[in-house]
Amino acid sequence: MTFVFKGALPAPTAGALVPAPPLVTIKGLMTFAFDDTNGNLMNLRVGGPKPAAFGLVVNGQAIVGATSFVNLLVGGDEGPNGRYAELKLRVDIPPQGQSGLGKLTVDVSGSLSVEGVIKAGDLVSGAGRLVLTQLGNAAPTVYVALAINFSTDNSGLSLLRQAGLRADADLLIGFNSTGDFVSVPLALPGRDPVEAVIQPKTLLLEAHGSLTFQNSASVAGTK
């Protein structure tokens, strides 16, 4: 089951001869689904066995700016045309006869781009995953990882490169309450994949960045 949503803020003024452009425009898709134990989609209206999992996928995009000069695009590389941020939620229900809440998995990815006269795609990019599990009488366990990257290494910012200015920063946050090592793959829009490895019962925080300026200008003269 899929729903389409679209909105604008502020809303257009009724009766205005020349409506003011919205400051924020939001659009996207929302999809609900139930799976059986084999991963096949189920139609609950026709009956059948108990679903094994429930899934929700939201692809959204927001454009901030009321002019064509410069706009901010909150999106990513998912969705219909590959320019949407994504939220995926999946709940795995415990098998028949087993108690507990089951397993919850949440994945998010998105980026911030600049459009208009200045174009900088995926200027800031991020992705994260959270997994919460509780089966039987065992205590719940959780692990989570979030990676964010900022970089001026972008074709739309060629003027900065020509001036010799370059900046980048990375932030990685993780937490693991389980007794095992976990490896969390993270797909940041416009970036190479990142894999966060978190030790058992550990809080992880890594941050690093750089700012370089190389003046490549040369001055020629005569004596």
C-alpha cells in the first residue's frame, strides 16, 4: 500500500492574483507492507497465516527557498528519481509460540544539497541504522550507528578548489549493548560506503576533519 504526500509552507493564499512562492516544499511516498516467513508480500484482506514482518518505507524530499537563485535540497539518492531521502522501518514478529517483542530495524539516509546559481550536490551526507531485539524473557539489546560527512570536494564548488580551499569533516557515532562485535554497513548518498565496527558493550565516537588552503597563485616579474 503506497501513499503520495505533498505540501507547501506557507500555504498559497486563496484568491491572491500572484501567489507568493512557498518557502518550503515537501513531497514523497510512503509504503506499507506485510511479509510472510519467506519474505513474500501478504494481502491481509484475504486472510492467511500470521505475518512474519511489517515494513514501512518513506522517501521524502524538501526544497527550502523561495527563489531560483539559491535553494537547499534535503534529499538523497533513493526514491523515484534518485533524489529522495529514505527512512526504512522493519518489525520482525517473533515466530509462532515464541514470546517477546521481536526485532526492530530502522535505516535512514539523506543529504543536503545546494541548487540554483551555485550547485553543490550532497554537500552534507549521512546514514544510520538502529537494531533493537527482544526475544523471550531476555533483556532487550540494541546497537546503533550514525555516520555524517561534509566535503567541499564537489563539482559545483570549483571556485573554492581554484582558490586552493578545501574542507572536509567526518563524524561517526555508535553504541552496542550486545556481547558481540557488530559490523554496520552505512550507505551515505554520494559517498563511498562506510562500515562501522563496534565492540561489545561500547559507546563509539569518532570525529575528524581538515581545512586546507593552498595559494597557487604565482607572480612573475623582472629585475
